[in-house]
Amino acid sequence: MTAKPSLPPPLLIGCAAGFSGDRTDAAGSVVDTLIARLATGPAGQRAFLIFETLAERTLALAQLRRRADPESGYEPLLDAMLRPVLARCLAHGIRIVSNFGAANPRAAARHIARLARELGAPAPRIAVVEGDDLSAPAQRDLLRAELGAQLDGLRIVSANAYIGAEPIAAALDAGAQIVVCGRVADPSLTVGPAMSHFGWRADDWEKLGRATMAGHLLECGAQVCGGYFADPGFKDVPGLADVGFPIAEIEADGRCTVGKSDGTGGFVTEATVKEQLLYEVHDPVAYLTPDVIADIGEAEVQAAGADRVALTGVRGHARPTHYKVNVCHEGGWLAEGEISYAGARAEARARLAADVLRSRLAGLALRVDLIGAISILADDAGRALAATPDGGARDVRLRVAATHDDRAEAERLGREVMALYTCGPAGGGGVRSTLTPRLNTISCLLPRDAVPVRFEMMAA
């Protein structure tokens, strides 16, 4: 009787960033934990460190930076994130996968190679995943075929397809120690290493669905470890100032157990996992990704020890036939101005100041917030959307905002807020104003075969 081949050991994947601008000290404790677990784990166990640093606007901002400097356009905190851990990762065989390439993955790869030299580490094998960037003029007809007249007159800043895990897995199979991506879907940062480690096919839907939800638990960093969960007196989280970042153990069939880095604050519980599991999921039985349609309709979450939670019951269905594409374009200017009023009748004075601005800026549609009285629960005119006590606030920050295609028109707002010092109600102070280029987004779907994806190993 022929013995069944043994399954590969569980895969360890730690996440050290959930967005661009996340804490840069998180990777240290994650890497420490991965090294410790590799030392005591089974032979053949592998570990990965992922950084998720993109959002819908992040790529457009990165493209603007690249316009100003062709060697820019990748994650601004790349050096701060990697410098403390790169040499240790290379020394212990921990491979790194991230979308911190943003609008310029090749420049990011060059930066990482320079950093390794500075640290005295062996030159890493770095792969760059490409194909997501559709912003070149040559690709305008491709976008127009789907968006039609919506593109007329738009000044496009970025256009990117949400590509999947296959090029990541291929790069790892080719020996890459570090894979630098642009706009891959967030869970694909986890799915790619799992495909490579376990040898899954691109149509192993059940396994891909499970790994996708493991990646979904990891992708927001500390969120599954108590960050963005804490609510004092209702959902208390210990040690939030030193909240840990997550580590998943993925089995050969795709099931996963989620924990966190050792010696850190926060916690991983059934409640934190359930919240993250449902985060940004539009349809629990059809969560669309470029790799698979994940189905958590029958998923189960169960504690598996201290700060360990197992996720089972996830299913997967055939992936979508199209990629999602986001097109960001210039949207004029956002002007903002603020001034404070305090003491007796502060709210009445702030409201009068807003009336003055509406009269003086009649050509602009103003958004008015009375911070300290009514802002989040208000409409654009500063009117309450829910029943609230009226008129009694004694500490009010008036904020007004407007958008306009013409910069000169938008700049009027800041000048009029400044003039409230002496032309407005009594006691105003602390004026601040800003003028920011505005980015708008439209989306479409493109057939997969219209978006060729690939990886390339960078020269040492």
C-alpha cells in the first residue's frame, strides 16, 4: 500500500501594516514572533511578512509624487518600515510581500536593494509584479471602451486594476525573497504565499476562498487585534497603546488560526475576528476578489486558546471574469477654513459667522460644521440630522468647506474666514485655512485578458 504524501506544514504569515501611514514599529515584534515560531516549528515551515499600504486614493497621491520625481511614487514610509527588520528577515528566511510599490514598484525595489547594501545584508532576490497600472495614454482606449463619455475632459491621475495572487505565487516559485507589488487586492498578499507554499492551483476555489478570508483578517493590521474595536466601558481592550499586529497560521486546506505578535497589547478574540471578518464585505456569500469569490455564509469562529481564534467553514467559488479598475482624476480644489468661538452664546456667534460666510461666498456651496455642537450628525448646511439640544454649546469650532474647479474661486473661502477676525461676530480666534487639490474616482470592470499581469526579477 502506497503511503500518502505528507502535507506541507502550516504557513505563518504576519502583517505589519494595514494602510499607508500605519505604525512603523509594528514589524519588529511580528518578526520576533515569526523567528521564535520557526525555531520551534516543524521542518519545512515557512514564514512571510506582509505590509498592506494601499487605499483607493493612495495610488493617485503616489502618482502625483512620481510626476514630481520619477524615483518616487512608492510608500513614503518604506525605509522606516523595512530598515529595522530587513536583515533579520533575510537571515531567517522570512520572505516579504507587499503592495508598497504603489505607483512605482521598480523604484521601491531599487530602494530595498540599496537598503540591504547599507545594512550589510546579502543582496536579496526581489521580484516586481506589474500589470495593474493602466494610467498610460496608450491604455486610454481600453478604459474608454468601458467608461465611454465619462472620460471626456477628465485629467486622469491614476488608473489601476485590482489584480490577484497568481503573479505573486509565480515570483515566489521562481525564488523571490521579496515581492513588490502595486495595486494587488489586499487579501492576495496572503493568497500568493499560500498558493506557492502549498502548491495550490489557480482554480482550487475552496482553498483560495479560505486563504482569502485569512488575508482579509490580516489586511487591516492591528484592527483584528483590538485596534478600531475598542469602546471604553463597552468593549475594553488592554494595552491599546502597544496593540499587537496579527499572525495567521494557514493549513494545507486553507483553514486558518489568527493570533498576534508576542508580548504586545490588545487581544484576538471571537468578537474582534467577527468584526474584521465582516468589515467591508458587501455580500457575505459572495465576497468578490480577483482570485476567488469567497463565501462566509457558513463560516464559524471559535476560540483556540489565549489570543488565538480559528476560522472554519469558509467556501470558495469561481473567480470573477473581470478585474475591478479605479480611475482617479483631478477634481478641482477643496478649500477649508476654521475659527473658534467660546464662552457665553458661543454657538450663536458661530452660527452668525456661518451666515456671514454664506452671504459673502454666495457663489460657493458651503459645507458648515459646528464642531462641539453639531458636525458629524449634520447635513452640509450644519442642520441637525437627529434631535439635539439647540444653542447651548460654549466651545465651538466653526468649520466651512467648499469645492470649485477654479483655484481662484476656492481661495476666496480662506480669505473670508480670515476676515472674520474683525468683520465677524465677537470673540473669534484661531483661524486656519487650507487649499487642497481634490481627487475624484470612477470605476469600471475590464476583462481579465485585457489586463496582462507579470512579474520580473530585478537585477542584483
